[in-house]
Amino acid sequence: MKATYLIFLICICFNVIAQKKHLEIKITSTTYELKLINFHIDQISFSNEVKDTMGFIGIRKKTLKLKAVLANKLSDLQTIISSHYTQSLNGTPIHLKIKKLGLFPVNPNYFSPSDTFKYECDFVGIFNGNEELLYTYKAKNLFGSFVNPAEVLSNYISRAFISSIDQFSKTFESNSQWNILNDTSTTKINIVVFQNSIKGADSIPCSKNTKLQLSDFNIAKNKDSNSVIGHCRMILTYVAYLDESNIKPSLFIHVKSFFNRTRSWINPTLANEEWLLYQQGHFDLCTIYGNKLTNECKQFPFTLGEYKSELNQLYNKVYTEYVLKRKQYETETNQGRNNEMIKKWKSDIDNLMK
């Protein structure tokens, strides 16, 4: 169990009619790019200490204080969740217990800028019908003096609530035993693999029918023959997404193998067709292992709880094979100086690409 303290400072302009006996607090939330959280908040409850009346706030003068009322706190907080997060609805259910939420006065008889906003909650996991305390979050801040106290208080509440979920999500990810999906073999995950979806004039996607030209290299007259090379890369990126309409998680995988013009050099006094054929061999090897990584990603049975480590292991395995093969190619061809071995490798590479 961990506790986190967070201090907020927010200042937004808002006008209040002083004649009212109370201010109704409405928590509003802007829709952001949704974050995936690998659990779902199954229930929100409030302790007896959390009232609809949040406390008293001052308007312009100390002596003028108004009752701050949060009448729709449950629905407002649920709206914040839906506008910020994509929840794993078949993941671990979480009971969010809010223990403190409101303004706590220095002196109950009058408002003071030194009155403190406090928010405290527990994240409780539900495992086989039993509750287990996983994480405690605490936030507090001196309220201050504003002409827009209702909006300031609304911002305090929404930011504390969002921060509590973000902090718990980080802790949840580092405690795999909390994720009940880790032990679930029946969890379905939809895999979508993209290969060489590359934009930019500096990159040439590695493919079977692409042939390098001398013009694809930058001229570098001060480079010696050992450092004049083409630069090929193979990378993997991914994004996980949960479609709430069918509660089916999807994993979008991007495999990219490409030649980088910006980092590829040629000395025109040393380069010839044999040198270009050697560089083509490097390009084709990157093509071969880019295709291999793509095919293995399509065939691998990824699981929602372990897909990050599974992807890393799969990439590291194929990339290691690629690096070893590339070094073997460089060694046996004497870095492009042995034309007979370059021709032999070309034949072998052509067979691998069929």
C-alpha cells in the first residue's frame, strides 16, 4: 500500500452572484485522448465523512461565505472516467472508496484562504468476491482566495481524482499479480500487424523488389572506404486499444525495416557497382529479417497481461539473429572488398528472399 501527496495550484476566472446562499459545484471535464488502463472501476463509494456540502468558501471578503454543494458527485466523477480513460472491462474490478473530499477550515466560524482542500481515497481490488486494499492516495492544498471559487474547487476535485487514477495505474502495472488477466488463458486479443508504414523522403522501406541507387547516398569525400556505408534499421512499435463496444482488446503492431538516406554515405572516388552490390546485400538482409519479424508477430499468441514482455522478447530474438547475420556478412566479404564472396552471399540472400 502506498500513499501519494499532491499539491495543486490553479487559478481561473469566474464570477459568482454573492446574493446566493450556496454555490453548486459542477465538475466538468474536457475530453482528452483516452488512456488505456488495465482494470476497470466497478464501483465508487463515499464514506460518511464525504457530504454533498463540501464546506464554505469566501467571496471577495472574509465575512461573506457561501456553502459549496456538490449534488451530483457520483455521476460527475463517472463522467471524468469516461472522458479520460479506456477501461479494460474484463480486467480486474476495482472498488474506489473516497474517504475525504472537501474543504477543511482553520476556524469553522469563518472562511480563510488557509482552509485546506483534501482528497483521500482507497483503490480496492476485488478477487474472487473478496476485497483487498491495493493503494491509498492523498492530496491536499491550501485553498487560497479567488473571485471564482466554484470553478477553482471544481478543478481541485477533477485534478485530484484524475491524478489518483493515474498514480494507481502506474502502481497497478508494476504489480502483475493484481492483474487477473495474467492467469487467464481464454482472454482473446486481436492482433493487427502493419509492415513498413513509413513516411518521409529520407527513408526507403526494405522490400524484395527495391534496388538501391548510388544517388540514395550522401556524398562524403572525407570518408574513408571503411566508414562509407549504407544505414539500415529494423524497429518495432505497438499500441494497445480496447473497443468497449465488444470488450475485445486489440494490439496494433508496426514493424519497420528501412534504409536511411540521411545516415548513408558514399565516397564517389571509391564507390562502384561492386560496392553498391555489397550495400544491396545489407538492404536485403534487413528486408529478410523485417519480413521474419512481421510473420512471427502475426503468428504469436499474445496475451493482454503479458503482451509488452512478449513483444520485447520476440523483437530481441529476431533482431539478435539479424545482427549476427549482418556481422557474418561483413566478415566473410571483408566489408565489401571480396567480390567473390559478395556474389556468393547474393545467391544465398536471393534464395532466402524467395
